[in-house]
Amino acid sequence: MTSTPLDLDNIQGDILVGLLKNTETYYFFTIGDDVNAFRRQLSLVVPFVTSTTAAMSDRATVAQSKKEALAQGRKPPLIPVAGFNIAFSQPGLKKMGIVDDIGDDGFKKGQFADSQDLGDKGSTVNGKFVPDWIPAFKHAIDGVMILSGETQLSVDKTLAQVKAILRVGAHNATIHEVIKIVGVVRPGDQRAHEHFGFLDGISNPAVRGFDTEKPGQGQVDPGVILLGHDDTSRPAWAKDGSFLAFRYLFQLVPEFNLFLKQNPLRINNLTDEQGSELLGARLVGRWKSGAPVDLAPLADDPELGADPMRNNNFSYSFPNDFSTQTRCPFAAHLRKTNPRNDLFQIAGPKSVEPHRIIRRGIQFGPEVTPLEAHDNRTHLGRGLLFVCYQSVLSAGFQFLQKSWSNNRPFPPQKPQEPGIDPIIGQINPSDPNKVRSMSGTNPNLQDATLDLPTWVVPRGGEYFFSPSISTLRDTFALGAHIQ
Ligand code: HEM
């Protein structure tokens, strides 16, 4: 644990707090030929960056106004918030002449080169693996700007200001747009639910010395998320930065719903509809309301799902046996990506901590249309702009995807082989079994395995470094531009 308090004015706001958002735009760019011009203009962009302090204050303002409105029986007003963060890839750092070794091979290699090991589908072209990604992510991207706000208008306004500073579109542009992806939270009662319908963003670790830990949440040292805290091997400018793993994940929602409909769990006199809902909950590890199946194994419990003091307070050891799938399948998305007692029991209480990540991100794309629901087929792209922060990519995102989600025997030492994470698991290149499958979907037939279609399709991504604000200003940017 760091003894000095975290410098909240220095750490970008998305990392420890999260930018407040109804909508969030990811603007991916390359740096133009005149790199020094970019670095000069960057100094004028730095004041836009939302710090952790500012992100906390935005949250407090919105929470207070909500509280007041509810007390007075009014609808909470839309409070203007404009969030802005910026991060760079390895090619981006190199272009800026930042060449010190940042000490992370995953970051240095980039996600394109990692895609095969992540299990992304693709083909071999001239002896080289090329993932089935959209073209924008098959070329070098130097950086990403993240802009959030209460409305698209507010995001567009910030984007227009920043683009004007960087002269985007002009003959002397200092950056070029590669792709702009707009994320939007889902409407009405689906707010905070991802596109399959499950409440998301419940479980992130509490950072010691910063967050107050809620029951079952689990704590991490700041150095698990931020560079330059527990490690001495990183360059000084990396302190208070974090690696941002971005994944452009499309979700096949009608196809997911069809599978649940066709495979209802026929137990305990459940109706087919209830049996389908239970199957969905067992694939994720939570009901759509957020209630964990480890605590609510047979029926949803929306009050539990909505209660932050209870909805994370479980450890896969009920009643005191972590070797059954009665309550939660070993391969459920939640259990694969944070195995809790499954690992504590065999590897000690600190065994999961290095692998915790802080998840941000947002949904993209429209709601399922009546036609798609009728056809049971996706016609319009939708999914998750997945973002997570960690100080070591090979312990964080890469580890979760490759060594846990894609790895059939994980969690280890179980009576049945768990199988692949049904939500995000992909086939490792070395896996002789080319079918996504898992055991334990049916609590009464735990040995049985179920083959699973693919419902989450990666179409791009990159690893970025989200530097501290002082590093952006003093190391990445050049002295203020004089008109
Ligand atoms: C479209 C893709 C994805 C969907 C639909 C999805 C859905 C969900 C849902 C519904 C939850 C439960 C809410 C919560 O506990 O906060 C969750 C938790 C989680 N997901 Fe995902 N997820 C996706 C991608 C990923 C990826 C790519 C990773 C990392 C490789 C990941 C890692 C996690 C982790 C670490 C948790 C929290 C587990 C815990 O602490 O108990 N997810 N996800």
C-alpha cells in the first residue's frame, strides 16, 4: 500500500472514478507529420482533461441535484457535465519521441499483434495473422480522446473545441481522425444494463486509500491500477498513469435471446420462460437485475441486485463448498473473470488482487428492432465499447481473456472441467477443441456440457497509456503555443 495519498489532481478522471456520461465518444487519431506542432497544440488541450478531483466533483453535483429533486418530487434536471481524457498507444508515444521503456510488453506489441493470442477470429495473409476487425483498427492508431457528457450536443461541443485547437481537417492539421465511435447508455429502465439486458458496472475493486470498500468488493493496492506506485522499474513520467485496454465488442443480442429461448432449464417446475431466464443468469453469474446467482440461485431478487451493500457480497463457497456448480457454474462470466474463493482457497487471499481491473466503457448501437427480434437475427451493429484500466496488461485484461476466460480448466481443481466463459470466452489457438462449451449450466446435471454459439464478436481494439496530467503537460506537450 502506498503511504502517500494519491494525487487526485494528477490522475485522469476516468481511471479511479469514471467520467459521468449519458453519452461518450471515442475519437481515435493518428498524429500528423509535424509532431512538434502536435505537441505544442497538446499543451492547449491539457486544460480540458478531467482530473479525478473534477470527476468526483461532477458526481457529487449530480448526486446532490438528484437528491434535491427527489425530495421535492421533481424529475432530476439534466446537469451539464463535460468529461475529457486522452491516452496514447505505443506508436503514438514513439512518434512523440517518448522512447523510454515503459515496461509492458503487451502495450509495446499492441493489440493487433495480440489478437490471435486473444482468440480473435481471423485469417492468415502472407504468413501473418490478420484478425476479422474493421479496417480502422488494422492500422496504427496513435491515441484516443474520450469525451463524455450529458447530451451528444455537449460532447460534440467539446470535441469541436479540441478539434479546432488541433486544426483537424485543415491543411496544417496536427492529428487525423481514424474513427469516431459514439457510445450511448441504453434508454429507460435499461440504463446501466448492457445489451444482453444485464445490469453492468457493479463489481470494480476498491482502491486502498481512495475508495471505501463495500462488502465483498475486494480491495487492490493503487499499484494494481496505477503505474509508478509499487514498481520501481517504470520511467518517472509513467507515475500516476494507467494502461487502458480498449475492445470494440459487437453483441449478437437476438441470437443470444434465441439460444436462451431454445434451451430453457427444465428444473423445479420452472416455466420455459423462467428456465430461459435462469440459463441466462447462470451464463453471466448474475440475474438481469444484478442479483448474483451465488446468493439467489433459483429466482431473480431485484432488491438484492440493486443493493450495493449486498450485491457483491459472495464468494462461490456456499454453503462451504467451492467445488460445486449448484449455485453458479464454474465458467459463468463473473466467476471466470473474478474467481474469488476459487483461487483464495488454493492460492491464498492475495491471489486474485494482481488480476483485478477497473472497468469503464459504454454501450453502442441502437436497441433491438422489432424486425431483428422477429428474425432472431442481428441486422444493426450494437455492443460494448469495453474499456478497462490496469498497471500491467499481462496481469489484467490479457490475463483475464487468455488465462481465465478462454482457458477450459480454469478455475482449477474442480470435479468437472469448467469450460469457456460463455459471454467473452474464445478458442485459444492451442486448444484442440474448436467448440465453445461449458459444464454446469444445469445445476442438476453438472457433468453435462453445453455447446455455445458466439455472441460477442471483437471487431477491433488497442492498448493505450493514459498518462498523468502533469506528464501530459510537462513531458508529452511542448511549451505553450504562442500565437
Ligand atoms: C460484450 C462483452 C461483455 C459483456 C456483455 C459483459 C457483461 C458483464 C456483466 C453483465 C457483468 C456483471 C456486472 C458486474 O459485476 O459489474 C460483468 C462483470 C465483469 N466483467 Fe464483463 N462483459 C463483457 C466483456 C468483458 C471483458 C472483455 C472482460 C475482461 C476480459 C470482462 C470482465 C469482467 C469483470 C472483471 C467483471 C466483474 C466480475 C466480478 O468482479 O465479479 N467483461 N460483465
